[in-house]
Amino acid sequence: MGISPVLWHFLVKWLHSSALFPAEASTIAPYTDALYFFLIGMTIVGTLLVGVLVVFFSIRYRKEKNPVATQVEGSTLLEATWTIIPLAIFLVTFVWGALLYFRIFNPPANAMNIYVVGKQWMWKAEHPGGQHEINALHIPAGKPVQLTMISQDVFHSFSIPDFRVKREVIPGRYSTVWFQATTPGTYHIFCTQYCGTLHAGMIGEVTVLEPKDYEKWLQESTSGMSLAQNGERLFASMGCNACHTGNAAARGPNLAGVYGTKLTLANGSQVLVNEAYLRDAILNPSEHITAGYAPIMPTYQGQISEDGLIDLVEYIKNMQSNDRVHQTLMTSEGDQAAPKTPVAGTTQER
């Protein structure tokens, strides 16, 4: 960074204690701040340089000292210098910013995933274990966390200044951001995209806990059903298990173990099966026809909520075999075939 670590630490602590700068509470924060201070430093140096030159030339070529205008011939060396040096600085800034961008938007493979739904005017966090939070988010320190986010109505923007993360939350499409908190504590969540009359109230708090305290919070906050378990029930109630059985004669493609793989579509293209693809395939199946299967799947547009879609996506992500699909299918078929027991006080039609 070109600055003493001690001086850097003092600068950041002073800015934070003066309420001029947010705390550095994530692993990416120091890298973001380094680029930010570099840009500020470059701006200050450029401003001072231009200011000094303006003052110098104003004095050097003032009317009293130079009453007759002097013709100054161009200098190839001077022009090359003030072209090459700024270009080199801008290229360094570009490469630095690009590397930081890819670092911010490429989560580690072991990152835990939490879903966030934005709506006027609140944030709803859904943990894979079934824990739900409103305008709050509990996470462990020292572990990478990825947020898979979507808006239920208008454009929002999810921001945690102390983590140096900010990501647009868009209707109809998943967006992701990741971070790794370093310091236990409580930090602010903001919506930084004007989203309506109560935009200013769309705030919340991130609570960073030690890993053991986070595990304790998970156990105390569970709703009893994980997202995948809710998704399994929805999968069966919507009749998805009738087609996606994994059998050779099944009318729909096998979903067991499909997450994270490359899938070949009917048009010959290949797509990566991730959360975004699964969600879109449920809502717009005609645009994602798997090779070897007929386009018979109906659309569920408008028939399922964003929360329900998250449950289904999480269920398919964790589906490693079709045993449970067959079990729920046999159970539902047995229920349909079983004779109805007459209720006391009624008669059966013969």
C-alpha cells in the first residue's frame, strides 16, 4: 500500500473514531480502503500540482513582467511525459480495481449461503436451516458468507458499509454478494436505492457472533423445518414428483445431483445449474427445455411466492438421490387410492 502498517492502522482508527469513516469489519475492507485512499491521494496530488502550476504561470507571465506575449514552442518530451505518466496511473488504477472487483464478486467454494428478500420496506433473511429474520442478519465471524438476494417488488440496494459491500437487489433475478466478517459486533444494514416513501426506514443490523455463539443462535432460532424440507413438501404438493422421478421413462429430467453441473438444453447450448437457473426454469420452463425431453412442463409464474421459490431451489440443490421422491410419490398415490372412511353421522354413496 506504500504506507507503514502502523500509520495505516492509526489513520483508519482515527477516521472511525471521528465518525468520518466506517469500521473495517471484513476481510475485503482493507483492500477496498487501500484503493479508495490511493484515489484520494492521487486526486490531492493532481489538484496541488495543477494549483501550483497555475500560481507559478500567473506570476511568471503576469502583465507587468511580460507585457508582450511570449511564444512558447511545444516540447515533445514534455507532452509525452504528461501523457504517459497519467496513463500509467490510470492503468494501475484500472487493474487494481478490476482485481478487487473479481475478488468481491467471486465467493469461495465453501461460503455458506443465506437468502435475502427485499420488499417495501424491509429485509427478510432466510437461513438454510429454516431460521428467518426481519431487518436482521446473524452470521459467524471468520467464515465466508454469500447472500443470494432478490426483490419482491421494486429495485433495492443492500449495503453494509462496515463490510464494504453493496449490491443491487433486483425484481425477478438473483444477485449475489459475499463477505467474511472479522470482528464480532453489530453493524448497520442500509438500502441505498430510493425505493418509495419509507425508503429511509429500510434499515437493519448485522450481528456477527463467535462460531460457537452462532451455532447456539441457530439451535435457539430454528423454526423446526429447513428450507429444503419446506421445498420437499412444496415439490410434492405441486405434483413435481410425478414427472421428475429419475426413472428412464420419466417425463421430466432427473434432478438428483443436477445442481452445480452443466446441463445440455434442447437447442444444443449448455448452462450451469445454479440458483438463478433453477428459479428461472421453474417460472419459465419453455425457455429451458432439457435435451431429450418434451416441453410439457407448465409455468408456475404467479402461482408461487419468492419464499416458495427459495424453498424449492434449496430442496433441489440438496437432492442427491430420488429415494425421497419415490417415497412421497407412493404415499400420495396410496392416499388417492385408499377408500374414504365415512365420517360419523354421514352415509356413503353406493
